[in-house]
Amino acid sequence: MRVLIVSTPIANHFLPLVPLAWALRSSGHEVMVLGQPDVLRSVRAGGQTTVTIGELFNCDDMLLDGLGQEQRPLQVRPRPAAEVLGGYGRLWMYHAKAVFARYLEYAEAYRPDLIIADPLEYCSLIMGAVLEVPVVHHRWSVDEISGVARRSIRPDLQELCDSLGVPALPDPALLLDPCPPSLQVPGVEQGAPIRYLPFSGSGQQPSWLWERRAPGGPRRVAVSLGNTLELNGAPFTRRLLHALAAVPDTEIVATVGAEHRALIGAVPAQVRMIDPLPLQLLLGSCDVMVHHGGSGTAMSGSYFGLPQLTLPQLTDHFAMGDRLTAVGVGLTYQEADQQDDPRVVGAALEELLSDPGYRAAARELADEIRRMPSPAQVALDLEQLALEQMR
């Protein structure tokens, strides 16, 4: 079976699909990833083959648009109202129109038996209809956006569909959902479960991470803020690290690239800033996680059973913070003033470290994740789905 994975041009949209790609290849299937150069590094890190079409998309440049000096997005664009969430599909609708012809040209040459994509990649749905092959969409995690976005932009893609003899933008034949049911947003369209496996790239584990920690030593807190630092986030990160370090008996480990460490400047002795690394190498040794609400980051923390402090910065980060709080795994502060207040941040970390209820809830969530079907099991189901379409 030939499988074509199509990704929107954001690396973090592709990474959740890597374990399923591994499972499909291990089952003897051919896998090819189609996307723009923005995802090339992540595809290679995931050990997959790729065809890149088009130019760099540079989504971070769009997110920086309209920000003043040292302003991060949350300070200018607070949490969007629920009724405008469908509007987030418009960017990816315009993107689909721009790249569709080239994508379809490749897909017709490759002749896949199955197409897999992230849930904002609309070319996949139309290509599947043209080629008469099933299309599977794979969520990232908590998802209050993709379903309403797809319905919202359907009329805008009607002209393209008409030109190809497709009645309307189809829904995916199958929606895979790695988010454990208790964590998912209530009321969203139901997906088929697939176990989340942490993957954020390849790398080498530093020796200090695998060496045994002394009993009774400081409590280790992981800090991972995704692309926040790229989005004028150095001042915010500086304040955050100082606030967290003020909590007694803690070791703060923050993933901060060398290019940003100079901007952050000196930090307290109990703060260790390290180059970004695959989170699965770090989180097993930690007691609490502090992050921005990105899906891969939060799901990795959930996989390792960690209480979590969520400080959302963009769009879907807010719902992640809501849901982690709702299931008792963590706390979230969604206003810029709250996030910048060292008393609020310090008290939140102390609560997560001292109240055993958060740890118990986090372990329950980790157990729920491990009970979900593995990517290897799902790969067998996808093979059957493709075979049924061929008949």
C-alpha cells in the first residue's frame, strides 16, 4: 500500500503523525510525505522520505505581524471568542488554493492508496475525492478548532471543487484522535482513538539526565515554551524563570536555544537553560511541567504523568489549558498580566508540587493514554480501510 502524508507547513502539525508513519512502514507499506520546505527538517528527523513543493511559508513571520517591540502575541491578541474560531480555517483555505495544483500533480504521479493529513490540510480532502482514495485526518490533541473551521470554509472551496467535479469539500473518511477522551473538548466530533507517543525530533540525552538523582534532592521542573521565544518571548521567559526559581527546593530546566540565552541574560543558580531536545528525553525525570499549551508539549507531559502549569500564548493553547485544569492535572493562567506576575506563577508552581491530587490525576491521564490503541493497531485498520476502497 502506498501512503501519502500531507502536512500543512508547520513542523508541529506534522510531528504527531510520525509514530503512525513508523507503524505503517513497519507493516510493509510505502510512505511519502508531501509538504513545503518548512517541514523538511522534521520529516527527516522522523526518518521519513519527502517531496517538498513550493517556497517556505514562514508562519512565525505572520504571527509577528502587528506586534510592537518586545510584545508577544498574547499582549495584542487575547483569547478569541468561541464564535470566531471557524475563522482560523481561512488561512489554510487560502493556502490550499495556492498549492493545490502542484500537490495534485504530484499525487496523480504517486498514485497513493491512502492519504493521511493533519486536520487543517484541505488539499488532502479534495485530492482524495479526485483520486478516489480514502483520506484520514489525524488530530494533534485537544481540538476545538478543526471541525468548525472545516465547516466554515467549505463554501469558499466550492469553486475549486466544482472545477474538479467534486460535489463539495468532503469530510475525512476517518478522524484519528490521540487525545484521551476525558481530556478532549466536550461536544466536538468524535474521532477514532490512537495512542499518543511523544516525538519531537531526534537527539542525544545528556549524561546528567540519565544519571540517578539523589533521594531528597531538589524537585525538577521542566519549562518548554515552543515557539514563544521566536515571538518576542525573551522578556516573558526571563521573568518566568526568575519567578519559578524563587520556589524553594527546585531545579528549573528550561529548553532555550543559544540564540535566545543571551537575550534572557543571567538567571538564578538553580535554573539550567539547555538547548532544545526531544522532550521524551527530559520529562521522565521531572516532577512538574510548565509550558505554553502547545499540543505536543502538553501531550508529552500528559504521557509522562506530570502536573502542568499552562501559560497559553496563541489560539488552541487556551483550550488545552482549560482541559488540563478541568481534569485536575494542572492550572492555567490566560491573561498576560497574570503570566507576568511572579507571585501568581510562583504560587501556582508551589501548589502543583505540594498537592498530591495533581500528581494522582496526572497519573490517571497517563494510564488513559496507554490504554488507547497503539499506532501499530491503527495501521492495520487503515490497511483495511484502503482495501475496502479498492474493491
